[in-house]
Amino acid sequence: MSHPFTDELTSRVLRVDEYLEVVNTLLAPLTVSVEGEVTDLKILPQWVFFALKDAETGAILRCGLHSGVYRRLGVNVEEGMAVRVTGYGKIAAKSGNFGFWVSQIEPVGEGALRRAYELLVKKLDQEGLFVRKRELPVCISHIGVISSRNGVVLQDLRKNLRPLGIRIDFLHAGVEGADSASEILRAIEHFARMKDGPEVLVLIRGGGSLESLQGFNNEAVARAIFASPVPVLVGIGHDVDAPIANMVADRSASTPTAVAHLINDSWAPLTERMPRLAERIATSFRTNLRDMEHRAELAMRGVRHAIARIVSRFYRYEEVIRSARNRIPLEVTRIREREARYTRRILGALTSRLSDTVRSIEGFERIIAVSDPARLLARGYGIVYDPAGKVVRSVNDVTEGDTLTTRLADGTVRSVVQKKDSGVQ
């Protein structure tokens, strides 16, 4: 049958790289799943390579994938494990080798699933992911739930939660088979990024086989649970082997009902202990009230005694005041008499002192009158002053030629010293 694309190819001579590009273009959209036994496994820093071997014919298919993709798939493989891989074929241009580029790996059969489970348990246990167990918050009021909307586990959880106003944010994720791992992982990451995220993350589903529980035995899911910013509570029923998600979780339970009971228990400090605490508070209050009443009675007795003492003192003070009030006129009379006596004594003393003072002044006046220079001048005496206006008391106070002033009783006379003799004539 003719086709424009094939007709063009048959009419041309292609280079090797052109032909390989055509083949790879045709193979890329052809995503298929292939089963086989893992051989020649090489886990390198950047790549993971292995071969799938057909158990009957011995045919070999070389496979490869990036190490980041391998870690994200969360499935640990080893030599001899039966797996189903999904991907597409591609021919390397430089080597011409054909390889199968893997996008999904799934253990096949109970033995392979159990071996993958054991390998992952050993690996995570050595890293210590099963040791850390965070405490659930007290009085949980907001939970994030990851489960399938098609199951009854969510209804069981809601039915068994007490009516405490707990907010439930639900996110659907497939919980069956290997394909569920990516959906569970996306749901965990969604709640981790929430701005107003839940206080506890809850993963629930019913029990199942290793094959049905592959999403909960996935390494990427286990590490996401461990990295959750809030405690994780996993409720997955199981018969023999506990799902790895249960081991990594901070708390685990076997049923959604048990999960609800764990959340209800976080309210125990209020729903169970609060009544006992209220009774203890009431008992303590009654005891303290009785003690305060006793203290108040003692205080009132003290107040009554103090008031009685004050009243008694008041009556005594009133009597003292009454007696003092009767004595006041007599005291005033005595005080006035003393003041009159003191006044007479003071006036007598002042009169006597004044007479003595007058006599002294008269004596001083007589002395001053006798000593008055004017009286001497009137009797013919004079007072001689030198040119500087000083009284001349000796002939030595003047020199010949000095102009002297002589004060007499009725005026002054100026004279010039012509000659001075010492001694009295």
C-alpha cells in the first residue's frame, strides 16, 4: 500500500544518520510494556543500565534510564528480579546499538514484589527513616486526607470522627497498584505546599496484597512522607507485611476507624481530662473559699476590737476636752494677771532706765558745754590754722613766711610768720 512518507523514503538514498532519525521518529511514539528478568544491572551516578532477559528464549533487551527517574520511580531492582518496564525503543546514532528507554518499572509476581519490598525496607532502615516518630498535635482541628474517592474509607473516617469541628481537606489519589505511587506523591507534595496547610496528613485505604499496595511500598512515596512538614498518620489494613508507608509514618493504624480514634484521642486533654480538671478546680475553689471565709471572720473580729478601742479612747479624749474647757477661763484669768504684773515690772524698769539715761545725757551736755571752743574764744582765746587748714599746736608746725589764719570769737585774722621763738615767754 502506497504512502507519501514511505514513497518519499523509497525514492531517496538516505545517509546513516538520516535513516536512524527516521527509525527513532517512528519508535518514539510507540510506548510499550515489556516483561523479563533483570540482568547486567549497573547503577551509576547519572544513569541506570540493565538488560531484560526472556526466560524461555534467552533474548536480551538493553534498557536504560536517568538515575533521577529511577529514584523518582521508587522501585529497587536487583539481578534476577522479574519486572515489567514501560518505555520506547531508540537506536544510538554513534554506536548503532538499540536500547529501550524506560519510564516505568514494576516488579512482576509475588516473589519479585516481595524482594523489592525487602530491599527497600533494608535500605530505608539503614538510613534511619523508621526511627523518627513525631508526636501528633494536641486537639487536632485540621487534617489533610489522601485516599480514593471511590472507596468507603473516607466515609468510615468521617463517621468515626467526633463532632469537634475538625476541618477535612480531601485530595483524591489512586491507591491501587504501581501507578498509584505518582498520584500519592503529587497529593503529599500538594499538602506540603499549602499556605494554610493541615496539622496532620492522613493516608488511608483498605488492606490488600503486595501488588495492590505497590504505591505505599514505593521509595519516593516513603521519602515524601518522611519529608512532610507536618506529622503523617497512615491507616492501611494489612495481614502479614506492614506497608513501608506505615513504617515511615509518625503514627500508623490498621483501619480508617483506628485513624479516627487516634485523632479523637488528641482531644483527650479537653474531652476527658477537662472534667477532672474542672472538679479539681472546683474543689480547690471551695477549699480556698472556706479558708478566705475563716480569714475574713478573724479580720472582722480584729476590726470590731479596734473599733471598740477607738470608741473607748474617744470617750476618754472627750472627758479630757470637757475638763480642759472648764479650766480655760481660770487659766485665761491667771495668764492676764501674769501679763499685768509683767507689764508693770517692765514699765517700772523702763521708767527707771529712762531717768538714768536723762541724767547721763545732762551730765554729758555740761561736759560738752564746758569744753566748747567758742566759750574759750569768747574769753579772748584764738585758734591758729596753718596754710593747709590744720590746727597749729606747736611752733614747730610752722615755718617763717607761712600764712596763718587765726579764728577769734567774732571772725578770723590772717598773718604771716616773720619769726618764731621756741619756749614760753
